[in-house]
Amino acid sequence: MNKGKLVCLMGIDGSGKTTIARLFKERLQEMNRIKVEYVWCKFGYYSPLLRKLFCFIGIIGKPDKLRGLNSISGNNFKNKIVYNLYLYFLLMTHYLTILNVRISLSLGKTVICDRYLPDTLVDLVLEFNQTYEDANKLLKKLYFTPKPDLLFYIRLPSKIAYERKKENSLDYLNRKVKIYDIYSSKNEVVVLDGTKNPNELLNEIQFYFINKSG
């Protein structure tokens, strides 16, 4: 059985990752003979209800209102030991998701990941006060994580992303773009223009998938 291909999309909130990933899955399914799986691979996502519970019992402080995050930020924790335990718990649950991706690939499925380890790195820097280098070292300890056959960065100016989706502050989005740009300059990434319409982006992704993914 041939190993499946791993296609990952990364980018800031509002760049259209989820929409493009789902549309690309549909397009691949129409091509026949390709088994496709969509995976939402967001790191550290917790429901607003759990966040409120943690605030209520005093484990964390109030979340940053400027960002309006649905995740529990490391900046909010009052106890360093609890913070470290929480961080490693998140990494382990995230790791299990990625190992499931590896299993799907071994079964010959093409997996489309909406977010992947580069997005996790960005979250570690912004949400958990890690340096870029420390976050990168931490992720390298997650052994056996599959390397993407294609990694797309849907690059969108933060001002446009903010207009599309005002869940986070403009300053926060600016910082995110900066980290994504650093990562893209150091790794094998296909940078796409996020201001293009979804159909144009889909055509570009399909071209790379057919001609560049081996």
C-alpha cells in the first residue's frame, strides 16, 4: 500500500485556512481513487466554558480581552508548576492527534491538515511566552511526527485579516504574521497570496499537489 500524502495549511486567523482546506478535500474526492481525510489540528483549544471554570476556581487569571481567545493562555496562569503541567498536557494531547495523522498516512490516505506544527510553534511563542528557539526545540521532542509533503502558508496582511475576523486585536495579528514570516524564511514552505479568491488559491494548491509532491 502506498503511503498517503500530508498537505498542511498554516496562516493567521482570518486567512481562510479552514475554508480552503475543506474545499480542497472536496476537490480531491472528486478526482476519484484518492482517499482523503480532513484534520483540524489546532493546538491548545479549549471551550469558553472550561476557561470560565478555570477562572472561577482561581487557577488562571482573566483572559486578555484584546485577543478574545478561546484558548487558555500561559500568560493567565498564577502558578508556574500548574502552568508547566498544563503546557505538557496540551502537547501530549496534540501529539496524539498528530500520531493519528501518521496512522492515516500509513493506510494510504491523503491527509489535509488545517493547521500543523508551525501553527503550534506560533501559539507557543505568543500564548506561552516561549522564545522562537525554545518552542522549536520543544516541538522537535515530539518524535515520529510526519513531515508535510506540502506546507502552504496563506499569507494575508493583518489589517485585512482583522476586518474579516475581529476575534483578536490587530497588534496580536501583527505579531503572528511576523512569526509565520520567520518560520517561512527558514523552512520549505509554499507562500500563497491570501488576498486572492478561494478558487485561485485552490487551483494553485492543486497544481503543487499534482506536480510537486512527489
